[in-house]
Amino acid sequence: MKEITLRSAEWFGREGKDGFIYRAWMKNQGIPDEAFNNKPVIGICNTWSELTPCNAHFRELAESVKRGILQAGGFPVEFPVMSLGETLIKPTAMLYRNLASMDVEESIRANPLDGVVLLCGCDKTTPSLVMGACSVDIPAIVVSGGPMLTGNYKGQHIGTSDVWRYHDELRANRMEEKELREIESAMCRSRGSCAVMGTASTMACMVESLGLSLPGNAAIPAADARRKVLAERSGLRIVEMVKENLTLSSILTKEAFENAIMVNAAIGGSTNFVIHLLAIAGRMGIPLELSELDPLSANIPLLVNLQPSGNFFMEDFYYAGGLPVVMKALEKHLHPHCITANGKTVKENNNDAKGYNEEVIAKFDSPFNLSSGLAVLKGNLCENGAVIKPSAASAHLLQHTGAAVVFENIEDYKARIDSDDLEVDESSILVLKNVGPKGYPGMPEVGNMGLPKKLLDQGIKDMVRISDGRMSGTGFGTVVLHVSPEAALGGNFAVIRTGDIITLDVANRALSVALTEEELAERKNTFEPATTITERGYVSLYINHVQQAHLGADLDFLRGNSGSKLSRDSH
């Protein structure tokens, strides 16, 4: 193997004043010179936080990573970065994804690191860490935190997707608040992220299908001892990756992105996959358009029978064989020779995968659902595109025409949705504006709007809903999301009014409103954008520079990367 020059030698291999300073202050931790000199220095990028419950076990997981790094002859250094807890952060964790990615990028570039292990779990921690690492492009490997154990309430298996069902039951007065409190403890009963194929699990599958983790990373439950074993092996492997100079740009080819898109369709992954994958591609300089996702997804049926598109849970997915079984089932469609973090190809990693439960992971020729996990829509209601998850939608609504019931913003929605005076029926189409990247700001997960109470009381369970926002990967229903351009920019979506006739035609990938170009233009002439929420700090920076959903909602000045080179010293 060709000997490489360690990046950390620019710090610890120096002579004179600068080398003295870089080494001396490391030694005040009781670290001898030989521990870090001439050894690969591996950063453990940790998103542990007690405000991010899904990642609250990461300090323990980091210890497993350290053992692997030490076994392989490396020197581990753990460092914190901004942690994004999906369940607690207001107004939405998505507002801060790009900020966290900047934290990761600058922390890696500014420090004497030869490689990095990315510890991520809760939804936005995975894309933010990967985006930041991509912008530096040194060897990196992902270790996901793993899903929590399946919940159990009164003998029934439950998970995060049931939150939306319970909420509707509460609003329809079929459940009391006291019972909902009991269910909280029965559902979230162990460490880890959501137990369904929500965004966190989708992100774990994304990094494995991209080749950024060891095989099997996606599905091992957080509470399973084998999660620690994988973490330790990942620590060992990152040292080897440094010696091989196996960087992110070596792994993240266009073909790797195409593999991830097809895998996401087969698992019924979160629609959030789209916005994060596009952002990662933008950091790597990989040309990837929203329109490319649809043809890659269209011929891939749903193989994985997990909530919210199916019935089972991530724990079942792991016992059934996990993601390697899915990738084996897709072998005729995937690019088999893409290199992955363990130095092997996609084909080598998954060639011997065996499935243990075809009810959970179906075969390609007899899929769980013929509907794909993703469809990209175009039309005069979404000039730059929108997305829907057919596998989690109601079949009878995938071709539907109805009158719009428009809510101008989230406050308008909350004020009127349960009113007896709301003019709405089951054929109506709910439209929520100004919840996009700039308009909210941050593009929150409110797209799967709760149905009007008067319709819930009638037993209605689904309606077509359209917004420029997102929805939780745990959500379900006939929900059109990521409408671009968003309402805040004054495109066609901004001027839709209650009563306008909208047609959703998923088979033909179309979303349109029955208005002429002249009518739309006339309305846009009188459009007045909402006032900016703030003129200071990060939120102002975000509003002024965030790109639209069809581009990945990254900040415009963060696309591409700056590399790992630094020429100036600190003293």
C-alpha cells in the first residue's frame, strides 16, 4: 500500500513554536507524544445531547468507536457539534440543518483530523453531518444510532406513525388525554430513533445504500449489543480508510446516488430523503436534478412492509435481514461495482444476504405493494416540482379533482380547521401556504395536515393535502409536499384561492389548477410577499440564502466544497 502523508502531521509533525503549541496542549490531558504523533488522528463527530433524545446514548456508542480506532493503531478524539433534536426544536429542526452542517464542516477542516466517524441518528443529524463532511472531503464513515425497540400498548405493537392516528382519535373525542399520556411511555420505551421507516431510519438506509457505512448499519436496534459491535468495527475501519485515502468523493459517485434513490423507493422511505439527498449531491458537485428521481423510482415496487406504508417496525426489519436483503433483491437494478466504506463493492457486500421473513421484506417478483415509495409531480401548481409518497397514500385519491380549501399560513389553518363553519367536504383539497423554506422559515413537517374535525366525525380518514412544507417520515396519507416555488416567492402556488379546482394525477405525475396563464399572471401582479420575520442572526442569513426545495434547501453559498487544505497557522 502506498504510504500517505497524514493531514494531522501539519499540526503535530511541525518543529519550532507552532509544533510546540500544537503538541504541548494536547499533553495537558495526560497524552504522551507517541499516542498521536505519526498516527492517524480520527475525529468522532458526536451529536450527543440530552435535548436530542434519539441520540442520548451516543457517548456510550462513542466509546465503542474509540476501541476500534485504538485497535487499528489510530488516535481517537471526540468532539461535539450542534445536535438537532426533531421532537423539541422550534420552529423546526430543518431550519438549522444547514447551520449544523457548517459547524461540522468547519470543525473538521480547522482541526488536525485525518479521518472522521460521524455519529448521527435523529433526522437532521445525519444529513447535516454528511453535508459538512462532504464539504471537506476527507475519509469518513457513518455510524447511526439505531431505532428504538417496538412499542407495545395493550398487547398491540405501536410506533411513531400511530401518533397521527391517536391525535385524530383525540380530536374526534374517541380518546381521552389521560390515555394518550399512558401511550407515551408504551411507545418510546428504549433508546434510539423512531421505530418505523420514518426519516431517521430512512437516513440510516440512505447512508448504507450510498456506501457511507458498514453493511447492516441501518437496522440494528439501538438497544441491541450488535449496534456497539458495528460501532467498534467502524472505528477500526476508518483507520484503514485513512491509510487507503478512501475519501467521500471516492464513494459518492453519481451511480451511488442512483443506487440510494432506487433503494429508497423499495423501502418506502421518507419524502425527506429527497431534500437531503439533493443537498448532499450539491455539496459533492454531483449533478442531480429532482426530475431524475422519478424514473429511477418508478419501476421499483415497495418491498418493505413497515409503517407508515405497511405494518411492521424497524426491529422486525433487522430480524428479517435488514437493508442488505433489500439491496440483494434489487441487484439487477443497482450499480453493482460502486465502492463502499469497507472497501468492497455493493455486489460484494450484499451478494450473500439472506432474508428471514418475506412478510417483512418481500421478493422483487412478489412485492408488498406495486406502488413506488416516491413520485415527482409537475404542473402549473408546482412549476419546479413537488413530491408525493404513493405507497403511503390512499389509492382512490391518487387520481382526484376537487375544490381547494386554502389556508394562507399555519396560524390560519389552526384557527379554522375545526370550525363548524369551514366549507369543506371529503372531495375538497386542503392547501397550506407559506410553510416553505423562506416562508415559515425552515420548511416544517406540517404538510400532513390533520383533517377537519367535522369530517373526522363522519369517519373520513384521508383527503388530498398540498403544501410547500414537508411531513414527518412517520406520516402518511395522500399528501403532496415540497411545492416549488414556495408561496413566499410569489409563484403560481402563492395565488391559489379557495374554490379553485385542482387535479392530482399521480399516474401521469401531474398537479394542476384549472386556471389560465392569463388568470395566474393577473393574480401574481397583485401578490404581496409576507414581511421578513427577522433581520438579524442566522435566521436572517437563512431566509436570504436558502434555496428552494427542488434544489435541496441548502444555503446557496454552501454548494460545492472547500476541501481540507489550510495554509495559515493560529499563532
